Amino acid sequence: MDMKKKQIKHRPETWEKISKIIILDPDGWRSDGQSFNKPIDVDEWNRRKDESTCQFPNETWPRA
């Protein structure tokens, strides 16, 4: 029996609501042609988010 914990998957728009981090330019999805609408787990969200331009909570865009 596989004892790996099954990770919950959400669409990026749901991860944005959960994390309060908004993807402004989804470069992390362009690198491999992945659809921005496909559900992904938290590890993939973090990897793709880190490759993208984001707005974090309490930041204004663009910065002065």
C-alpha cells in the first residue's frame, strides 16, 4: 500500500485566495505550457508562484 499523503489540488485562483498572493504575470506556467486553469498541489503552486511575478499582501502595484 502506498503510504504517501495525497495532497489536495486547487486551481491557481483558489491558491491565490488561500495565500492572498496574486499572480500578475504567470511565467511559472509558461515555461512548460501548463494551463493556468489546471488544479495543482501546494508544492507545484509554490514552485510556479516563485517563477512568476506576484503581488503580496499589503503591497501596492506598481511601487512608487
